[in-house]
Amino acid sequence: MLTIRSTKWSLSFVGVAGALVILVTAVHVFMVPILPSSLDFSGARHGIDRPRNVLPGVEIVDSRLRGQFPADSYGAVTFRGAPWKAEIGRWLAGCHAGSSTVDVTEVIGAKRCENDCSGHGVCNYDLGECRCFHGYAGKGCEEVLKLECNLPSSPEWPVGRWIVSICPAQCDTTRTMCFCGPGTKYPDRPVAEACGFKTISPAKPGDPKLTNWKTPDPDVFTTNSSKLGWCNVDPEDAYSSKVNFKQECDCKYDGLWGQFCETHVECSCINQCSGHGHCRGGFCQCDSGYFGIDCSVPSAYSLAYDWPLWLRPPVNSSDPKNLSHIPINVSAVVQKKRPLIYVYDLPAEFDSHLLEGRHYKLECVNRIYDDKNRTIWTRQLYGAQIALYESILASPHRTLNGDEADYFYVPVLDSCLITRSDDAPHLLMPEDLRMRSYHTLEYYRMAYDHIAQRYPYWNRTSGRDHIWFFSWDEGACYAPKEIWNSMMLVHWGNTNTKHENSTTAYWADNWDNIPLDRRGDHPCFDPTKDLVLPAWKDPDPAAIWLKLWARPRSNRRTLFYFNGNLGSAYEQGRPEDTYSMGIRQKLAAEFGSTPNKQGKLGRQHVANVTVTHLRSEKYYEELASSIFCGVLPGDGWSGRMEDSMLQGCIPVIIQDGIFLPYENVLNYNSFAVRIQEDDIPNLITVLRGMNETQIEFMLGNVRQIWQRFFYRDTILLEAQRQKKLYTEEAPWSVEVSKLEDNDDVFATFIQVLHYKLYNDPWRQGLLQEKETGLPNICSKAS
């Protein structure tokens, strides 16, 4: 086995931040507790006997750190500009920044795959197993699957009952996608959904057209010169209005651009294949010698000088000549800083296939590409799952050595699965419950079965060092019982201490009826082990250029602002009483600033309070012109916390028993206000009672930490890729690159993992076997 030693890695950790001591003259009589005091967030029925709203071990931090880093008058200790809960901030300030490097031996695989995967997959050189493209299977990806687009036909349903992949034309049975097919002028043009079926005219003016899913539309294929069919119309003729065409037809599939799909463009892939492959519909087809979902893992057949930055040791002049010809594993000793994260290379059905086979290009991804292959960021809130995944894969905290790893990340893309649950017959939801939540639970359970049976790492700790991301509306509520020991990353921190059951108003996401033998009896969120992460927000260059987060108090004239769906009392409001658990409806009934269907305003409406259902083109500007902004749930979590923080507005949280991003690690008293649901009528009285010193202090903290709610790392990774292609940077790249190098979501995530690593008592036995690189004051939780 060949061994290479690297030079020392240097991470840009800044030195210890000084303690921030703020003297506040007013007694904090108007400060609302971080959580309602009447609720037990430890969850007594679950047998957790720890302080509320903290991670385990924080009560036994070394007394020397306590003396060196005292808490301020709000109970916070500052680390890298953020007000943390005192014990956590104390440890991070004294220990995290000063941690030293450790030697990690990375094994570079050399196991060949059968038939080199037949050109229909990527070889995992660690396992010697193929990861086959969508529609292929077998040890060497030699088997071509036949994945039908349509459900079984019947006299009533000639093409089968509706499903997203329904196809009256040519079905590509490797991808379950529908195309015009042979005999047409443009055989590769998609015929997606309603495009291929007859439309039913509305019964009265203003009503929408309906689709007759039982009757294919022959006009799609016609060559009649007066009305050319979609499959034969020339794009230039259509764009110049020389001919008519069916308006229901458009270009939904990824990798195609233009109204007639006439331009082939870059598809969306994880890390865009890291420069060592190309993206084929969502699946990275890696260059020879590389593998992994983003082609970021080299094999012994790659050239060492071209290894990715996260795994690049120095190479002697003779090494590149040797490595590409060596048929044995290669060991590279690399210096890294903890925490070390191992990422499972799961079978493709858990991630790559969900991206490769999606029928809507905007689905579950945070970006697509235009006709010039320029990045277009989406507003998919679920894009956080892709963003975090990309950052972990490209991070120097990543390791290929599972024996040295501190954490194990299991990359199931649940947002892709849920949005695709009705896409194609092979993805159909379970017949018994027909719920997307149950479908997703089964996928996570299958991923658990895979890693528990194929790898030795799960059984070492019963999964306590594993990390799973549940990004959908109600988070890990539907996590299978087998994985509940693990750390859950979610956007929905519902402890179920008040809102005990499913809160969604959409039946397919309801988890109440999932059998207990599958789900078990766990809450949606356990603050002692889990973490709420911010949702994805696109990098709006105008908002960044204007520095809306930094707008001073003097320019914030609105006392309180909330803009969103307010329920059935308003036009186009959600009709379900259970929407937002009724919280938005209560707020509107008290403070609504625009008339409801009956023409009434809220009972306590006042001039400088905005509570409206009318979406504004100046939404970000209006947030940035407000002192306080409402953070209320939607159908599960919403992105209002992120909106508030990114526009520098003090969040006002109204959702009992539900944690917001980082709320179990950051000191929310320093930058946010909590109002209990029953106290909504007193909202304005409470806010008006806060003095200017408190307001300025909280606004200052929001300005300091707003980037912790922003996925800057993954955006900069994309900016670097784009700079290699274009001499002129896109506006978003220019503005994000100019931001101060403050900690973002990924940096905060790593800091929390590092703290947990040394302060969870159960980990101490594991750490004693490893080189910690920390002084004695930090390395033990006792």
C-alpha cells in the first residue's frame, strides 16, 4: 500500500473572541422568555432528564472557562460575533478556535467494477460496485430496465389513470419521460403532462381550462399548415407568431431551454460534478478514475496532483507517474481539524436517481441553468438540503476514513422524493396509506437497512453519531423508529409539547396514521440532540447590494410587519382551519391591516402595524423598513425567520413549543422576541414596551449574525465554478463575494458539531481512543 504525507492544512479559524459585556439600564420586564415557562421541552414522557433547551453536557463545562468567558446581562457568551447560550459560547470561544490538526489516513480505492459499469454507471472504487444511471441495473449496469410512463390502461382510461409521467407519445423507459418520438419533426421534444391531452374549455369566463386525461390530443402531432402540432412546429416560426401552437406545452425537463426545448443546457447536479465529470440529467457521469455523487472522490487510478482540495496531499515528482498504474489501494496521510464527517455513498435511488428522473426542472434543487449556462437560483425553500450536502462534500472536514470519523452523514434527498411521489409508476406511494410522509419514512428505513447491513459504523453507537436531514414541512415527525437515536437536521423544531399531532393541512403529508411499529413514539424534534437549520433563500443581489440587513433603526418606521397567507377569511386564503394551526388567522383577526372578505380590518389595527395577505413587489424593502417581523408557521415551518434575519428585522416568534433555527444553541433573548399564542392580543403592547436600548441591542445582534441564516458557502462554490467559464461575473456572484467573511449556515453547523463532539458524555469513551488535539480544559465534559 502506497503512502503519501501531506503538508499541514491551515483552516481560517480566527482567534478567541473577547467577551461582550453590555450594561442595560432598564429591567427586562418586557422581554419574553425564550420559551413558554409552562412547557416542558425536555419531554418528560420521553424520559429525558436534562435542562430545557440545551444540548447535553453543558452544565458541566470546566469552571476555568466560566471565569474566562463570563455571560453578558442577557445570558449569552459571544463567539465569532454570535450570542450563544453561555456554556456553548464559552466552550467555542475557549476551545473551538484553538483546536489543532490531527493526522487522518485516507484510503484511496482501487477496486475495479464489473465491465467498468458498461458505460451506464459510475464505479465506486472503494467498494468495487457500480452506481448505475437511471433505468439501468445489474452488477455491471448491463441490465436495461423498462420503467413505464403510464399506469395500466383500461377501457375507461386508454392511457392509464393520471400520473405526472403520463405519456400519449414516445416514453423513454429509462427515465420515464415523454417525448414526441419517431415520425415527428422534433422527436426529442418533450410532451409533458397536459401538453399531450385534449383540453376542456371552461364552463364560464374566468374559470381555468381543464385537461381530459382520457383523451390524447391529435393536434399535438398534426402537420396541418394552419395549426402545426407541438411536435412539428418550428421555433422561429412560433416565436415570430407565424403559426399557432398549443399553449399548454412548454419545456419542463431539466437540461433543455427555450419554449420549445430547442437549446440543450447544463443540468443540475451535486457540485456540478466537481470538475471531474459532466451532469446527465442530475446524475454525475464521472471522468475515468473518479467517483461519488459529485465525482469528488479520486481512485488510485487518478492523478494525485489533480485530487480535490478537500483531499489534496503534496505529491512527489514521481507519484503522478506511479498512481495511475497502481492496482492497489493508496493511503494518503492528511492533516485535518475535527469534526470529521464521513458521507455515505448510498445507492442512487436515494439521491442521484431522484435528481436525474425529475419531471420539473425547478423541483427540489436550488439552481438551474439558462440558455447561456448561467446560474439561475430557485426560490425552493427545500434547496437547503442540496446546499448543505454540497458544502459537506467539498469541506476539509470530510473524510473517507470511517474509522476516524466523528459523524456519519446519510444523504437521503427527501424533498426530491416527496415532490416526486406521483411522478412515475416505479415511484408510487405505498398502496395502504397513500401518504407521502409514509412513503418517505420507508425510504429512510431502507437507507438505514442498507448502511446497517453493509457498513460497520452504525452498530458502534446505535447510530448516535449519524446525521439525517428531514427538510420537508414537518421535519422528522415521520422518521422511522430505527434511526431516532441519530441527530436530525430539520426546518421544523416541533417538540410536540403543545401541538402534539400532525399540523399539516395537506392530507398526503399527515403522519398521525403512520403505524407505531414503523414510526415509533417520538416527537418531531428533540432539542438535546437535533438541530433546526435555516431554509434556503436565494442570493438576491439587490438586497445584498442595498445591505438591507444593516438598515439603521431610524429608517425602520413600521413597528411590526407580517405579509403572507392569512387563511379563509381573506381572498385566495387557505381554506383549512388547521392551516398555520390557526395562528396566522388569530394574528389577522387582531391586527389585520387590509380588509378581509367582509371588508373588515383587525380589531386592534393601528397605523404602524402591517398584517396583510397582499404580496408586495417590495417585500424585502418592507421587511427592512420594519423593527419587528412576524415569524409564524405555515403548513408546518415557513421561511419567515430567514426573511426577518436577512433583512435585519427583529424576529417575533409566535409558535409555542416549536424551535427555530439554532434556538437550542444560540441565545435568542439577544436578538428575538417570543410571544405565546394566547398572548397575541397583547402583541403590540409588548413590543411598544421595549425601550430603545433593547431594540438597538437586538438589531445590532441581527446585523452581526444574519449570515448564519444564509448558505453562503455553497453559493461561493458555484461562483468559483462560474468564474472558470465566464470573464464577467453574475451580479449575485459579485455581491456575495464582497460580503464580509462571517460565519454562514455551514460554519455554524460545523461549530455545533464540534461542541457536541466534546460535550456529549456518551462520546467520551470514543474520544479517548482518538487524538483530540485539544487542551485538557476542553477535551472532557467533566
